[in-house]
Amino acid sequence: MTLRVAIADDSALLRRGLAALLEAEGMTVVCEAGDAGELLSCVDRERPDAAVVDIRMPPGYASEGIEAAREIRRRHPDTGVLLLSQYVETENAMSLFAGDGAASSGLDGAKGLGYLLKERVSDVDDFLDALRRVAAGGTAVDPDLVSRLVSRPQEGRQGGEDLSTREREVLELMAEGRTNQAISRCLFLGERTVEAHIRSIFVKFNLRPEPEDHRRVLAVLSYLRSGGGHRAAH
């Protein structure tokens, strides 16, 4: 099935570049919007599988993209939203991951939602993988966002401060959507060792038994929300 995508960014050059990339991959770009209003009209009309949305758009260049994403998730919960940002902006983005504006909260609020730095677009394979995952109802969190947050202790964090260095490395790769096999290859560890680290992460975040893919997402989001969601890195 051909993936249908809406693109929203105030830069015509970036919109055109993204559209060319996606079309070269066999996807259909249903619209290229320059602001939040155009985007919402397009999504209402076309009902795309996913929308790629810049966080900062006209007129205020503040959180227009966040608000548009929140509205898309309210009106069309089956449309995945992949947010792009020039900088790590945690507070508003993490409010979406927490479930604000979605039909439900908690884990369901993270389904079909992604957050990437714009520099990630240059890594075409990673960007396309994140977009496809979000369109399919999965979650994508930029590894740089996780890395900057897990690399420093933060006051008030619960669970995360107990992670070992290796567990933090595993958590960062989990945020990228990597499988246990992929994590094993990246860190040169046996799969059973990776599984043990992941179980330990689940325990430290007090995550109840659920399907493992759900708990993987929750582990990442629990870490971000428990302290990282209130400070932005520039």
C-alpha cells in the first residue's frame, strides 16, 4: 500500500526536498503546507497516513506545529504525526507523548507519534524508517533527545538515576526503535545480555507486565517525562 503523507514546514526548500525524497521512495505527498492552517485543512480533506510537521511555523514561530499536531490527533487519531525540530524542545513535545490531545492517555497517547531533529532527515534511512513506523502506529524518539537527557542526572527523576551506563545505552537504542538483535549488534553484546538489561530497565521504571513493545515505548517515555520533559537543551 502506498503511504500518503502531508508535509508542513515554512521553508519551501525543505518542503520540496522532503517531497522529492518521499516520492522517490514510492510515497504519495498529498500536500505541502506552509503553515498550521494549511496543514489542518489538508489533513481534514486528504486523511493522509502521516503528517511530517515542523514544530515552529508562522505566524509566531513558537509552538504552532505542536498545536497543529495536537489537533490532528484529536480529529484524526489514525493519522501518524512525525514532528521535526531544529533544536531539542522537550516541554511541549513531551506533553504530546504524555497523551495530551489524543483520544486516550498514557501509552495510547504515544502511538503514531514521532519526534526527530531536522538534522536526522539527512540520514535518509533512519528518517524513512521513523516515518513508516509512525504511520503504522508506532513511536519514534530522536536518539539525540534521549542521549542528552540520559547523559545527565536531573533532580526529581525517579527510576532513571538508577540506570547503569550500559542500561542508558540500551535505552537510547530502544528509543530509536531498534530490536534486541539490532541492539546486540550495536553494543557487541549477546542477545540474552540485552534482554537482561531491558528487564532491569523495566523493573527500575516499575513497568507492569504488558506486551514488550509497549513497555519499550513506556520505558523511554517514562524517562523523558520523569524529569527531562521540563528542560530544553539548545
